[in-house]
Amino acid sequence: MARSPQSLAELYAEHQRVKAEAKALYDRADKLLSKLVRTWKKNRTAEVEPGKRLEIEDKFRGQVKAFAPGFAHRYDLKLKTVDPA
């Protein structure tokens, strides 16, 4: 187990490291979400899991034509059960 940082400098350095990692993960998730939304718009009825499809709700009031990073929080992803036809 790693020792916990003790000094102010060590705490600051650890905070900056974690903050940079979090930003990188957020940016990666934002890019994947952008790709997911574009792909979903091409085939909204495709199954994500057996018997389930993805439904994406755009919760933004004003529609934006291009996907802009930072607007990722506006999408609400839901899995819906496919009605057997």
C-alpha cells in the first residue's frame, strides 16, 4: 500500500495528477459519446444487447447542429426493451 502524501507540496502534486487523469478520462468519454450519438442517429433501432435498444434523449433546449465537447451532459442514455413484433 502506498503511503499517503504528508506535505502541502505532495498533496498539491497528487491533486494535480489526479485532476489531469480525470480530465483525460472526461475528454475520452466525451469523444466516445460523440461517436456513439452519431452512430445511433444512423440506426436508431439497432439492438445494443439482446432484446434491448438504445434511446438517447437530447435534454438541451436549443438544438446545436454540431456536437460540441462540454455539451455531453445534455444527453440522457437509456436502454429500452424491444417490443416483440
